[in-house]
Amino acid sequence: MNNMIELCYCNGSVLVWNVEDAHRLRSEHRIVGNFIGCLPSLPRQDQMLGLPMELMTEEVFHLVTRGIVKIVEFKQLYHPAEEQHKQKREDMHKASFSDQEISFKEERIKQLKQMADKIIEGKRRKTNGIVDGDLVLQEEIKKIPKMSEDLMMIQIFTRPFWKCQGEAADYTINQTLRCRVFSDLWEKGYYITAGEKFGGDFLVYPGDPFKFHSHYIAVCVDEHQLLTPYFLIQKGRLGTNVKKTVLLCSVNGNGEIMYQSLNWNGK
């Protein structure tokens, strides 16, 4: 398929670097992912993050088995950039600085014109005579210093600015219980995110997590796993504390995904 989304495999993680791809995964395929990148405009905080978007193994398995994505690896990015690419980057910075210099001077001239009356009045007081307003303004414009490179805004690239060809990544995923549960919940129309922070495998949402709170904490258990009273009390109380229903997810002998809800009713 020509319109398959490319996922980037890097150091054991599968990432989405393209904002259009991230939007398409969310809007068309209900894949939320987890943004882990720092926002250039808000660098010293961890409440609002941006690209890249990291995908869970179960999300990747779901997408790959449905032919929605392909996983590629950009091995050339593991090595230092070639000289021609370094030069292109330097040329781009110089061109950006030149544009910013022009904008800086235009903004400063605009400020001087707004303060022209005060500047001319000040000159008149110093000379005790008549002054040429246009001449005074031109003199002030000539005094505008050149913009320092320290004030330059630097563009941070999220993708290589040269053409980069990815290779098929050596990445395989074995189907696990978590993968099967994820896909089954997805087929039922839910949005699913990681649930480790709430003591489960997944958080299950009735709609986009931007608009809805999660209703369930999905906990994957093997069909023959012994469910001790301690385990049931722990999960039940956990779900109650965060006002969510715990789902115990397993596979029966016929290969069907089975769900049991767990609620804590202790007093």
C-alpha cells in the first residue's frame, strides 16, 4: 500500500515523527500513543509534550497486522552528518539570521516612528532651537545597532532536512495476551492507552482521551493464573479509589477474549 504510515524504529522504540501521521493514527485508527518530546516553546516542564510520539508494542502489533503501517529504520542517522548536509544546515541558519536581522530593524524603526514626537521634542530642548524632525529621525535610524547572533531564534528540526531513505527494520512482535486484548477492545470501539500508572495493563476510554475519562482499567490475566484474595482485593480497591471498573481479561479454551468486571464493595 502506497499510503502506509512509516513508523521509525530507533533503539528499541517505535516512534512517529510526522505530525500528519500522528493525527491520522488518532483520527482514523484510534491510536493515541504517548508524546515524549520536549516543546521548544515550553522546554522546562513535563505536563505538555510533543513529537516524537512513542507507540506501545500492542499498538504497533495492531497496526502492523492490519497493514496500516510499516516499520523502517534510518540507519544513516546513527552516523555523523555528511559535510554537504552540515553546509546546508549552516546556510539555512545564515539565511534565517539575515531574515531576522531585517525583521529586527523594521521593528526598531516602527518603534522609533511611534516615539518620534518625544525624540524631536528632546532634541529641541537640547539645542534650544528649531530642529528638522525628518533629519532627527533618520539620525536615530542610523544608530540602530546590528542584531547580535545571540538573539537569533534557532529552528529545531524534528526530521532530517535532507532526503533520507528508511530501510525495513528488523523488528518482530510475538502475539501476546496483551496484544490480543488490545485488539479486541479496539474492535469494540474503545480508545486504549497504557495503564501502568493505575496498576493495570491498559486504560480503556469510551471516546478520545482528550474528551473523556477512562471507564475501565484492563488487567490481563492468564486463563490458569491463580487469582488470590490478595490480588482481587488489591485490584478491586485500586479501581474504586480512582473511580474506575477493573476488567480482568483472559482467553478461554476456545480462543475467545473473556472479561470479568471487578468492583470493591467493602465497608
